[in-house]
Amino acid sequence: CSFACSFCQNWTISQGSIENVSAEELSPERAVQLTLDNNSPGIAYTYSEPLIWYEYVLDTARLAKKSNLKNILVTNGFINQEPLLKLLPFIDALNIDFKSFQNSFYQKYCQGSLAPVLRTIEIAKSYSHVEITNLIIPGLNDKEEEIKELVDWVASHGENIPLHFSRYFPCYKMEIEATPISTLQKARAIAQKKLKYVYVGNIWDEEANATYCGNCKELLIKRTGYNIINLGLNENGKCKFCGEQVAVS
């Protein structure tokens, strides 16, 4: 990973030494063929930071597009503008981790910086479907003022941008207790005042993981764990009840 977050929830993958990694070579051509053979709609580039293997992602995404497959990028958004612009035409959706709205947080806990992440979101939303995930850590980035600042910034770029608040658990080098569920619920309530699609992750809460129409508020997608039930979206991604275009990938 290009970051070294002291709270990394996937540190055994992102921060592990290469000697302890069990892997096999998978060419872009083979990756695309496996996707087709398994009747999958596309490829998600994630676990760990895909921009570390940028050239591989670019080559694979190009081939996938030629086979009418979707490309999903799950990233920390830490990338220069030129390579980002080269990649985005092949990416259908991005989920971008937003660690904190404070640059000091990025510097102290991630060994990174905020500005490139903001720039990535601003550029990407003009090319692809963009969603944002914020891992809330007690005492570090859970203040109401910071959450409001984050929500205001996201809303200024579009009320349809989905925002996910995820629960932190003690991991890697950080021993702070897990995020109270009430904190996540409060953050969601704040965000729902300005954003149409707000979710809570890393907890079992069907209501907070469901997608409701941003216009008529009807339940459209029900999620139970990894099971998804489409209740109200048509084939064009619009609400069957009112015709609203829904921000889902």
C-alpha cells in the first residue's frame, strides 16, 4: 500500500512482508478470461491498494472493457493527476477511502496527505460513479464538527454521492476500542440531512445497509450480509416507483 495506516483493518495483506505472501502469477489476459468463464459482470481491483500495481490495473482494465466487463476500483485515492486521467476512461466505479478531513491525521496516522485524495474525488466524479468510505475511529476523527465538514464537502460535489461510515476495530498498531455503533448512527443522521445515500458498514444493520430512493424514499435494494435483493430498480438503474435515477453502480 502507498499508505502505512497504524489502524489498517487489512494489515496482514497491506503491510505484510513479501516473504509471507502466498501468490501466483495472473496475467491481465488470464484475469479477464477467468471473469468471463465465471459469468462475472466485472473485476474489482482491491486488497491491497490497486494503484500500487497501476500498470497491471491499466492493462487489465483495458482488456476487460474490450470484453464489455465492468471495472471497479477500491482505492485510497493517492495518485497524481496524469496517471489518474489515463486510467479513468476504463473505470466504471470507484470507492475511495477518506481517512479524515484533517491533513494532520493523514500525516500522523497514514504517512500520507489529504490534498491528492480530494483532487482524485473531484476528478473521478466527472468520469465514473464514485462512492466514499470513511472509517470512524473514536477520539481521532469522530468529532461532530469534522463529520459535518466532511459531509459539507461531499455535498458540495453532489448530493447523490454515496457516503459510507465504517466501524473501526482495534487492529495492527492501534488499540483504541471499537467504534460505538451509536457514533456511526449519529454520523449517518448528520449526513442524511445533505446526502441522499448514506450507509453504515462493518456492522449488522439491514436498514443502514439498504438503498432507498433519494426521491420517494422507497426501499430499492435490501442487503443482508453479502446477499442482495433488488426490490425496486429497473434495468436502467432507475426507481420503479417514481423514475428517479439512483446512484448505485
